[in-house]
Amino acid sequence: MYIYMGHMKYENTKPYEDFFWKKNRIDLVFDHVTGVETEARKVVLKSGDRIQYDVLIIAAGSKSNKFNWPGENLQGVQTLYGYPDVQSMEKHTKEFSKAVVVGGGFISVEMAEMLHARGIEVTFLIREPAFWSIVLPFPEAHLVTDHIRSHGINVILNTELKAIKGTPDGRVESITTNHGKIIPCEFVGIATGVSPNISFLNNSGIKTNKGVLVNEYLQTNVPDVYAIGDCVERSYALPGRNKIEQVWYTGRMMGEAVAQTICGSPTKYQPGPWFNSAKFFDIEYQTYGNVASSINEDETDFYWQHPDGTKAIHMVWNKETLEFRGINALGIRMRHEFFDNCLRSGKDVRYVVANLASANFDPEFYHRHEKEIAQAFYNQNPAIKAA
């Protein structure tokens, strides 16, 4: 995102300097894996080579979803997953004036911001009634939708892509929605989610479902074969967490757990309470615990929004025990450690409200809102007495 917008260079995004790999005796092989022969303990490459392994760790990531739309293979139609996609985007958006972005999640809003930064007119198709409303409760979803629109993005809700029309030379010319509306454009960004990248494991003997199936140690059904990251599907449940979690920090934690295991210290993957973060144009979003789009029957909630429409807090707790279940924070930075401790120790919501100042991570000189949030909380919940 920031390479395309001119804020960073490619070399600034590398996790390690180029000398790191050789220094640490890591051989980089630039090829594609087309199959795994588990009985022979070999990885098959597109070049025809085979690599012998003692231990295999599958970290194949995700692949962008497409839905066989007419015209999806035209020039100027693409997804956004890795650096080659950024290079393609750079190539296909030169001297263009109109673009369409399809999708309603993290990547779609990033594509909209990237294109907007180049002065390209963006139409944003979202099939839900508000941005990311399958995940965010409606107050937050509407807040973010309004914020995206405030930047000049043409957000069209309850609308899906039906087809993409091209010019005689194979470039994008327009799209047609499911309502029959034709929108002229020279670029179409597809950001309709991702799914585990596992097709190369067909006939390998490694069990898969939507992802590579693993146990608590991230082991597959095949000895000495592990999986980590976006391609993983846990075969067991963890409270408050999905079996497929495609966020960067879970991949990192999985890598740390498997590293311990293959070095002789068997270590379970224990991610703890759910958390995530993102940025929607100027609004930073954080979530800790579980704040579902529709709260559960045993829960109740509290929502506060600042009059400027760029800051909000949404808390959920058990209505009987007052045990804190989760929080969404928009436009106010919060400390992960604080909420992680609250969720692990079963703190009640009154403790959280009373200590919001300790949880705040905004820099010095930012406006603080803990007192007005606490007052609004008790005004909305008069039956709850302050701790």
C-alpha cells in the first residue's frame, strides 16, 4: 500500500537485510511448489526439481478469491495480495481517471485509498448494507462508511459485481452491477476475500478441508509435516476464535510454536484472546475479545461515539456476571496488554470503564475522552453501579 502511495520504497518493506539469509545458512529457492510426495519426503517444484526434507513446514498463505465473473481476466482487473500485484497496479493505473473497487473488507478499503492518493476517481462496491457489516456492528460499520465517503469515494452499498466489459484490445472499459447499472472505468480492483492456498497438496496424503488441518502442535496427519499461517485450519476449537485466522500475528505465533517443537521442545499453539487492528483512511481500528456484528443472547453492550464522527468505543459484557467480553475502538488507540489481561483474568466491565485512561495509548496532547465515556456508560446503564 505505502509503496504505491509513495510513502515507502520496496527495500523498506523487507523483513531482513539481503545478507541475512546466507549468514543464517538459509537457502532461498525461487520456484513454485507443485506437489508434495510425503512417502518419499520430497517437495516437487515447477522446474522439475525435487527437494528432500526431514521436516516440512507448509506456510503457503492465501489466494485471492474470484468468482468467475465475465471479463475478470481483462488487463486492468486484479487482486492485491503481494508485491507483484503492486507492480501490476502501478503499470495499469498510469494516466487513468476512473476505477472500481469490489469488496467490503481490509484490502478493499486499502485499494480505494491507494487509488484515491493518485487522484483517481474511485467507485466502491459493497454487497452489504454498510462497510464490513458482516463483522462490525452497524454503528461502527456506518461510521466507517461515512468516513470513507468523506474522502470523496463513491460508496455504493447493497451492490455486487455482475460482469466486466473490455475494449477490443483487451482492456477494462466498464463494469455492470447486479442491478444493471453500467459504471465506466479503466481499472477494477477485486478484494472479495482470500482462501487458503492448498491446491498443490492434492494427492499428497496431507489432510485438508478449507485449509490444512492441524492439531494443537500445528502438526498435520503426516509425521514431520506442519502448517502455519493463512493456510491453516485448526481441527480443534478455541473459545472465541475461528478455525481459520488469516491475520499476520497468528502466523508469527504459529511460527514460534513450531520452531520450538521441531527443536525438541513440543509447544502448543496458544494465541490467547482474539485481537486485530486496521486503518480505514484516517481512522485506526482495534478490536480485543469478541464484539460480534450481532451480540449474543447472554450479552449486552454499550456504544459511545464522538460528535465529530471519527471516534467510537463499543464494549460487550455478560449481562448477568458483568464479565467483560470485548471492545471495538475506532479513532482511539488502546493498549493490547491491558485488554489481554482483562480478558484472561475475567475482569468485569466496571473495571474496564474505570481504567480506560490506563488503556489509552494515544500520544501526548491528544484529546482524552475517558470521563465522558464513563459518564455515558453509567447513563445508559443505570442499574450498574460504579466499582
